[in-house]
Amino acid sequence: MESQRPHKRHRASRLYADEEVSPAIEPGGHLQQPSADAEKAQGPGVQLDEEPDGNFSVGSDTQIALQLLRSQFPRSAKASVPLLLRSQVYSLLHDHTAADRDLDSLRLSNKIRVFKLPSTIDDYAYTFTADYSGCITALLQGPAHQVPMQHPDGDDKESGLSAGPPVQPESMKQALAWFHKGVVFKCREIQLPHADLLRLLSSQSKKEAAEVTHAHVQALLSTGLLARSSSGGFNFAIPNAGGVIKAVTGARKELLGFFKRRRYPEVPLAALH
């Protein structure tokens, strides 16, 4: 019925404006309140957009779905930020075309980041830019010896940068700071060409009369904020997300195998819990 569709914005607005509850979408399209444990697990959450009159805007159904998925991201996951899969967003919204349009708008306004997952060709995940920024800030504020480091893997022929000495803590901190200020808030794409990375890092290093070296690029790779792409550039990445991606891939295989073992390609929902 039309009244059950999740596009009833007035009901979402009423619940979302209340500071004591957050929106959640049931399979039938109704909104419900998440449990207290779910809210506590992710803390205060991403702030809503403030309008000129001092009120807060609710945003689209897609934004509400992302907030819900963020609140339900398991605390036990070791990923540095909540990882929200596109397939999860699609499962909450009927109109996937509208969802794609909203997601791209949020990406262009730098409210969310989009990441290409290595699990399949057409597998993507999202995280709020505020969460991604907080992850980098935590690395910057933490002890230098706790930031993962590895030795540069030789000369970078594409950029002309020499390998130089192993990554030092000061180079690690510089790379994180330059990446945070010069790249995250200026590049909204999934991939980043090598030349563009060097240009954006240099825009910040010049302010400190410093030079971008191969060690700075390698520092970003070793922290997991970047990953090399097959095109020769870099993909934006989420530190410590490997465990989550592996778990999702394993769960999908298990579900597919479960369906294949049944006579008919269907199963009661209760059997999956």
C-alpha cells in the first residue's frame, strides 16, 4: 500500500527531529526506533545539516538509510569507520534510481565517501566524510609508533620520486596531515591519479617549505588510506576494513550455498537468524 512506502517524509521528519530517537526503516517501509545499544555503539553520530534559521534539515530517505546502517554497524568490527554497503542501502529503499541520485549528490557535496571494494567488480561501500576525517585525525593524534608503517617498495618510476630512506614517524605525520587537508576535502572521486595525488599533497607541503617524497606516498599506502589501482593510480581505502570485507564475502557465499541446497530457491526468514 502507498501508506507503507518509506517515502512518507512527514513521519521521518517528526522522528528524526527528536533528539531522543533516530530513524530506522523496517522491511515493510515503516520507521521504527533503534535500540539503545545501537545508538550507544556508534556514539552521537554524524550531525545533521543546519539551515540558516537554526533548524536542522532531515535530508532524503537515502540519508536516513545511511544513518540507520551506521547505527547498526557492529561494535566488534575492527574497521576504523562504519562501512555501509550499497547492497544494504538498496535493501532499505524501493527506488534504486533515486537512491543512486541521492548518493551521488551526497558524494559531490563531500558528505559521504565512496569506496570500491575488491570483493566483486560492482561492489561499493560508503562512509560519512566526518567519520573518515575522524579516522585520519585519530591517526594524527595517536603516538607515531602506533601508526602502521612499512618500508618503501623501491623507486616510483611513474612519479620520478626516489625511494629514499624507510618511512620515518615525522614523514608519516606529514603525509597524514597533507592528505587530510589537501586531498580528502578536495577530491571526491573513488580513484585518484598519481599525478593528482602528488599535486594535492604538494599544495600543502609547500606551505611548510617541504617536498613530497616517495616515503610520504608509501606512508599513505601503509596506513590503508590508499590502495594501488590497476589503472596505475590509487583507490581511496578504509584502514582495517579487510576483516569486514572478508566477513561479508564469506557470508554471501554461505547464503548462496544455503539456497542451492534447498529444493526451491527460497527460505523462511526465521531460518536465517
